[in-house]
Amino acid sequence: MNIDIRISDLKHRVRLEQPVRVDDGGGGGTVTWALVAEFWAAVVATSGRERSVSDALIADVNHTIYCRYREDIGPTHRLVLGARVFEIRSVLNLDDNKQFLKLGCEEVVA
């Protein structure tokens, strides 16, 4: 497979965050997000749709995000670009050569 991604395509500065569970002292807890790293990425919208759930309009927007290869990215992480949040659904090592990752993401739209 020939992937045509170049360093110059990585124009968006994103934050990689991981979930951290904080106990509330009463047996429960909340999840907060901790910064893992910041790096350059290419963000490409791939599809979107709107649907009605319980009389509310819900938007699903999918993106492909490309970045330099990293070993610390997985589906439990998320990416943040400004006020936009992307949940990582899949991580692919392009061409198996550890140069670039292709991340299948869903944008969290409130």
C-alpha cells in the first residue's frame, strides 16, 4: 500500500490525553483527562450524519487523523484540537514501517 502523507501535511497541533480516574472518597469516582503529549497531525473529515435520538438531534462526525508513529496511542486515549475532542476508534501503522499512524476518530459533538 502506498500512502501519500508527508511531514508538511501535519499542520494541526493536537493534544493526546489519557483518562485518569479520581476517587471521590465515597466509593465512586470521576474521570478526568491528563495530558500525555502534544504533536503535529493532519486532521481530515471523512463522514458525518445527523440522527434523532429521544427527540434530540445527534451529530456523528468521523475523521482520519494522521501523525508520526508513536507507541503510546490507543483507543482509550483521545485527541484535543482547540475546543474539539476526538475519540480514537482505531490505530493503524501505515505500511508497517513505523513512520506514520492513521487514527480513525469520532468527533465528540455536544
